[in-house]
Amino acid sequence: MPEPYIRTAVPGDEEALGLLDRAVWSYLHAVGPPHRPPYEPFFNERSGPRDHLVAELDGRVVGYVRLGFPTPLASNAHVRQIQGLAVADEARGRGVGRALLRAAVAEARRRGALRITLRVLGHNTPARTLYESEGFVVEGIQPQEFLLDGAYVDDVLMGRRV
């Protein structure tokens, strides 16, 4: 089985990434409503191609991770935050999520970060297990932070040194 190829996104990835993002939408990881037409552009002024790492298998885009700053403050510019990670259903179980996560940590380090953080919904056990296996630890929990599909869900804050 081939390893996923990880690269920085380019403007031409916008359509494939938008399709992927809409295809994998679920209350397991999304706090907003399902995407509806007309669709917003995938890239925007806050988060462009250079903020995304893309995973390819057999030349097809099958995943991405978005890496940004947790705030615009200079006082925590040494921290990067994973602000989205998605893997196509057909690519699950092939190491794509792990490869993207490792690439995000390496990219954060390359950009001078000392820490990397993320937020994950409390009921998203597969994601939490992956993050923990890659050295992320729970640093805080906001109980019942979101009401999703009729159920209250915790917001779990995780982080690690890079």
C-alpha cells in the first residue's frame, strides 16, 4: 500500500478541497451546520493555500490539515493551531490522518513554533486517540460547549511541544 504524499496546497486545489470538506462533514467533528449552496470558497483571506497541507494517494487529494495561529496576538505567535483536519472516507485506515498530523507538527516547527494546539469534540474518539498517540495531551475541557444534533458536546483542548 503506497504512503500518502504530503505537500503544501496550491490555489488549484481549492475545488478538490472544497468537495472533500463537504463530503466528510459530520457532527462528529463539525460545530457548524452542513454546507449548503452557494458554497463559500475553501480558501479565504484568513486561511490560504500556504496554511494547508494536502495528502494525495494515487495522485488524488484525499486529505488536508489547516495550520494557523490561535489568536492574532504577538504574545502567542510561538504557538500554531491545527484548525481543521479531514480525510476522505475511502482513504481512512491508510495512514493519511497520521501523516498529515506529523507533517503539521514538522511544519509548525519549521515556522518557529514551540507549541502546537488543537480543539477536538469530546465524542470524537477516533481523532482523540490519534492525537494522543502522536503526543498531544488534554490541556482543558469546556464541558457541554456545543449543542450538536440535540446533544451537548464537550470541547477538548489538546496540545504538545514541537
